[in-house]
Amino acid sequence: MPDMNGVELATRARALRPDLPILLASGYAELPSGTELNLPRLGKPFFQDDLAAELSKILVAV
């Protein structure tokens, strides 16, 4: 994204919809902190089972 990173997008999205489930995925060696939103993070490359497990965690509350 040319104008913002994923954490900034998540912050703006949560401002509009506080209940929005968000999972950050990054190809960088250092995963983004998730800021004060305490967002779950997944490093690329990841296994399909890891993605499914993280999605299950965040969607169980929906």
C-alpha cells in the first residue's frame, strides 16, 4: 500500500468498526508489533494450518 502500512490500516479500520476481526500477516523477518491494538500476527510464509488456527481464534469472538 503506497500511503500506509498494515498496522495503520488496521488502526483506521478499528476506529470505524471496533469489533472488526483483524489478522496481520507480514513477510518481514520482524513481525509488526500490532501496536496498542494487540492484534494477532502471522509471519509469511506460513502453513495453511497456522492460518486456520489464527482465524479460528479471532472469529470465535464474532
